[in-house]
Amino acid sequence: MLETYLTLDPGFSDAQNYALFDSNLPIYLLGEKFTSRGDMARVKEFMASLLWFTYRKNFQPIGGTGPTTDQGWGCMLRCGQMLLARVLIVRHLGHNWLWDRDVKLTEYKRILRMFQDKKNCLFSIHQIANMGVSEGKEIGEWFGPNTAAQVLKKLVIYDQWSRLTVHVALDNVLITSDIRTMAFTRPPYPKSGSRRETESDYNDNLGTIDPAEAEILPKSTRSPTRSETSSISSYSGVSEEWRYIYEGYPSDIHSI
């Protein structure tokens, strides 16, 4: 059963259901607008360009002697990977980039390597699970969305290639002045010799960025902290069957 689940193709790969377009309202997927049944091919192309991380088995033991599968506990860790992967795709390949089987991009392959299930890959489940210990989570213990966000906030510091910074909003409140401050402050990159992303091209120290250079720092990400499981007005969540990441509002069934 596990083998079948791990090799199951995602539903959109052969979807013929156009129910999403039964209304006259547009559909938004990660900010991309789709307006008619004729857009279904574009929907598939867009979805096929997203990186999909799900349960795996037989990878290197986490921590040397830990679990070799994340079945049953890795759902939020994988969601965090997918969210961050989307950020990296937009950061390095652009918002309008679409996957093409015949086009080999060095940047794309580099992003993929960062998420491999290996202990020396920066955003692997090994690194995320190990960093979770600093948030009070044992290796193999389920993460809530806040824990996942806090862990990614710590890990992106080591990615000097992307130069990301993560802001975790408290109690579902986003303070714009905090975002502005972070956008003009260089992330505190570790000193040489303590890097986790060995292919890094940057060696910046903590300091202030000139406003003219501000566009190099991507938009901060955010996550609720009021409750790991509470229902709130703006949320990101997990589909039980496919574990897609989505953003929207409960009152708006057309935003995914």
C-alpha cells in the first residue's frame, strides 16, 4: 500500500473535471488568474511546474540512527518544503517560469538538489527535522505550521545563494514596519566554514542595504501562531489526500 501511495500520480495530471469553471468568477492559483474552461491546459501546465514533496522511505537515517521514512509525521515538513521551493523558483527563475521537459536549467537543478532527502542538503527533511529539535520537537514528531515556519526561518540563513529572509507573523498580525525593516537588513549569514549550502556565491555580513538594492531581498513569508490547529481568517493548509499548499479565505471558495 505504501509503495502504491508513493508512486501515485497527482490528480491534476489527467483531470477532466472542469467544475472549477462552472461559475463566471475567475480562479486564482498562487496569484495566477484562470478564467474559462479553455484555461484547463494552462492550469495543468502551471501545476506541473510546482515542486511536489510527499512521504518517502528508505532515505538516510535522520540523525544517523533516526527514522528512514517520514510516513505519518512529515506532512507539515513537506508542506514547508513545497512553500519554500515555490519561493526559490520565483526568486531564481521568475514568477512566470514554467517547467519544460526539454529545457535543462542549472538553477532549477540546483534548487532540486537543495531538497533531496540527504543529510547534507540544506532544505532536506533531515535538516528540517534536526532543526526542529531547537523548537522543542523530537525527530519524528509532527510539526504544526508555526514550528515549520520557525525552522525555515533559521535554515534560510544558510542559503547565501538566495539571500532570503523569513518573517513569522505573531497571532495572525502582519506589521508592515517589521517587513520594511527586514527588507533593508542583510540576513545574518554564518561565517565561512559553518555554511550548510556549500555552493553559495555570497559572503555578505550583517549590515544595512541601500534602498536601491532592496529588490534583491524577496518578500517575507508568514505563518499564524495563535494556535497550530485553530481556524483563522487567512490561512495556509494541507489537503488530506494530496497535501497541496494553498492560501485563501474561508468565505472565498474561488481562491486556492
